[in-house]
Amino acid sequence: MSTTTAKELTRLLPSPEPSILEDWSHEGPEDPAGDEELLAEALVMSQQYKKSKEGWKSWEEFKAELNTEER
């Protein structure tokens, strides 16, 4: 088989979809200021949940509650 034929056959094979870890095309342009704003908002919300305890559960508490509800 010639090299040209092998190259042509390779192009006919379906190429695998890239992993989300390898393909960052879904991300927008770099925006450090926007990233900082989102982080600040998330930290404020996290602190609010921790203070009120309403709606705030550890992963273990959530799993236990879910198991209880499923029974």
C-alpha cells in the first residue's frame, strides 16, 4: 500500500470527538475581571448559606437524606 493510499484511507476513518478536557472552544475569551466577579459572587453566596444554614448541607448529610427519601 502506498503512502498516499494510506493517508487517503486515514482521512476516511471517523475521527473521535475531542474530550472536553482537550477542547476548550466552548469557553469564551479570557476575562480575568469577569472571573474575579464570578468568584466574589460565589464566595458571598457560600458565606450567606453557611450563616443561615438554610439549604446548606454537607455532602454526607445530603446523601443520608436522599437515602432516607428513597426508602
